[in-house]
Amino acid sequence: MKTRSLRLSLKARQTIGYFAALTAIGFYIASLGPTLPDLARHTSSALAEISVLFSARSFGYLVGSMGGGKLYDKLPGHRILALLMLMTGAMMALAPVISLLWLLAIVLFILGIGEGGIDVGSNILLIWVHGRNVSPYMNGLHFFFGVGAFLSPIIIAQTVLFSGDIKIGYWLLALYALPVAMWFLRTPAPVPPDQTKDKNIQDINVFLVAMISLFFFLYVGAEASFGGWIFTYTIEMDIIAQAGAAYLIAAFWGALTLGRLMGIPIASRFRPRTIILSDLIGCLVSVTILILWPESMVLVWIGTIGMGLFLASLFPTMLVLAERRMRLTGGITRWFFVGTGLGGMFLPWLIGQLFVPVGPQVMLWLILIDLLFVLVIAIGIVHQPRRDRITNQN
């Protein structure tokens, strides 16, 4: 009984660490948008020039996802996470004091590497800790990302009111990395699964990895595009005034965070395939409402909140489903996050290219088409055989 109690206590410490790490990623990712004008002022750059920071950070995220995934299979995962937490904290502390745009882009690139590595590591290590029981914990993990993303602009806004600049806000967020890093150094990491036991399973993973990576590419494209463009869409369509549009985008991210909180008990009661297909239908209904009734402010609010609620559980639930279809390693999981990084770059960029020449409504139509592809791919994934069935066949 004593040994079991200690094991459960270790699982709790490990899980708390991953929740804290994803909160940090939420802090850091959400900090750039509301501070962009200040960073432009610090570097004497125009807003058009400062937008290079998004590309630098996204490219860093891809590098961190690719490189970090393999490392977790070979080295103690918590030492890697501790190092990456300290690295991201240092970059956050440097960002608001740099006066050269090219140097700031390098800092954001390094910050992106850390974010990608932490994101991959927290997800894969959580799966190794909880195995087939990971579903509610995975939703909890991504809920804490939402908490960080929700609180970050508030923290920065309050410190700007206090000091008149973004430096204190960035430094407070940077300091958060220190206790999280110390937590990982004092907590043993889970052991990677023995891949030699599942050679037959690994032989079929290439197709599944490609499908799931494509799912994440398209899903994140929809989430990033909606969250990034709904503000401009409502203003350009003259649906809501600028102040109301700000509340609308806050409602979207708030609904996303609430949806992930609700996903914790839901994941304990329903199968991942049921949750994924139901959420995708909800997303399609929500975006269709926005397309058909753009002049109704009430329905615009309903559609926007619906998108947030139904998008919320797709990412963590697909990771859970992937674990049930194959044995996940860091090397496999990194491809999922490569899809994530590319998806967050491509569809928002495409919408930006077509927004003016075609019209604002192209945003919703492209998201609708994107989600239809996601649904087709999800149906294909859920009909793949379970890992235990494959084992029995071999």
C-alpha cells in the first residue's frame, strides 16, 4: 500500500509540472499580440516590419518540435523541460529591452524553439505517465494552456497601467519559468515505453502519423484563423464596433478555455471518437450560422462562442485517440506538432492574401472548407484498428 501511495504521489507531481509548463506556454504565446505596438516602438519599427516576429517565432516552434521530440526518447524528459523553461524565461526577459529588430527576431526564434520543445514534451510525457487513462488529464493540460493565454494579456495590461511600459509584465511572466524549472529538476521523469515490444504496431504507424499530423495541420489552421481574423472580419463587415469586437474575441478565447475545462469530465464518460465527431459537427454548425446570418449580432455571438466551445477539445482528444491507435514516442509525437506549427502559419496567411481582394467573408468560407476536410480525415482515423486489436492479430 505504501509503494502504491508513493507512485500515485509521483504521478501527481509529474502531472502538476506539465500543467504548469503549459500555463507558461499560454503566457508566452499570448503575450506577443497585445505588446506588438510597444515592441515596434522599442525597435523603432513600423507594424508591417514588426510582423516578422510572428514568422520567426513560428519557425522556432517548428525547429523545437522537430528536435525536441527525439530528445525525449533518449534523455531524461524533466531535465530537458527544465532547460527549456529556463531558456524561454531568459528570452522573455530579454525581449522588451532589445532595440534592434533583427536581434529581437532571433530572441523570438529561440523563444519559439523552447515553446515547441515544451509543448511536445509536456504532451508526450503526460501520456507516458497516465497511459490509457490519460484522457481527462490531457484535457486538463490544454485547459491550463488556455488559462495562461487568457491571463497573459491581463497581466501585461495591468503592469502597463502601473509602469507605463511592457517590461515589468514580460519580466513577471519570465520569472514564472524559474519555479517550474526547479519543480522538474526535483521530480523524476517517466520512462519512455519499450518500443521493441510493439514492432508490428510501429510498422503501420507511418500512415496513421501522416493522417493525424494532417488533422492537426487543418485543425490548428481553423483555430488560429478564426481567433486571428474574427476581430477584423466583424469590423470590416460593419457587424460590431471596435470595442464590441474586442469583447467578441475575448468571448471566443474564454469559450475555448471553458470548453477545455468541460472536456475533463466529458472525456471520462465518452469515447474519444464520439467527442471528436460531435465537436466537428458543432464547429461546422457554428461557422455555418456565421456565414448564413452575418447581419444578426445575436447569431454572430452564438456562432463565435460555439466555435470556441467545440474547437476546445479537438486537440487533446485527438492525442488521446492517437495513443489508443499506436504507441506514442517523442519521435512520433513531434510530427503532430510540426503539423500544428505549419497549420498555424498557412491558413491565416492564405486568408490574409484573399481578405481584401475577395472580401472578408472568404475567411469563414475557407474555415468551413478546412473543417470539412478535418471531418473526413477524422472519420478515417477513428476507423483505424485499435492497438490491442493489432496485437491480437499478430
